Amino acid sequence: GQRDAYASVAWRRLRLEVLQRDDYQCQIKLAGCTRAATAVDHITPVHNAPDLALDQFNCRAACQHCNSVLGARYGNKLRNRGVKLAGQQLAIQAAKTVGVN
């Protein structure tokens, strides 16, 4: 299942690459942000776009607080409604088109 994917070598490698890319700084910065990123957030949730689970353009460094808040806010509410984050998905595709790493 999804939890098994987070134990994979591919995910551990991507997670480290994203944290390094973002200089271990939280990219979300919600109220209460600790700034120090220890987690990686999927911009478009994996349950909405499983093909983007290991896509660096769909990942950003996050502090544990921000990652938990977004997981609860978007993951749970959107999961129940089946809503996709279309605007963020377009941004991901645009970044891929111009070759941003």
C-alpha cells in the first residue's frame, strides 16, 4: 500500500534530494511553522495522482508542523471529496516544460 511506498529506496532517495534541494527549509510556511524541514510534502496528494508520487516537481520540503496541518486539511477533506489541486498541478507541468529542477 501507500505506507510501503514510503519505505522504498526510491522514496528515501527522492526525499533526501528534495530536502537538499530546498536547503532543509520548509517551503510551506503556515502559521506555527518551525522552518526546519524534516518531511517532504506531496503538492498534489498521492491518492489523487499516484503517478506523481516519486516526481520531484510534486514534492517540497516541509517542517513536521506544516506537513501535518496540510495532511489533515487537504488530505482528509479533499480525500473525502475527491478534489484535485488543479492549479498546483498546472504549476508542476509548467515547471517540467521549462526544465526547472
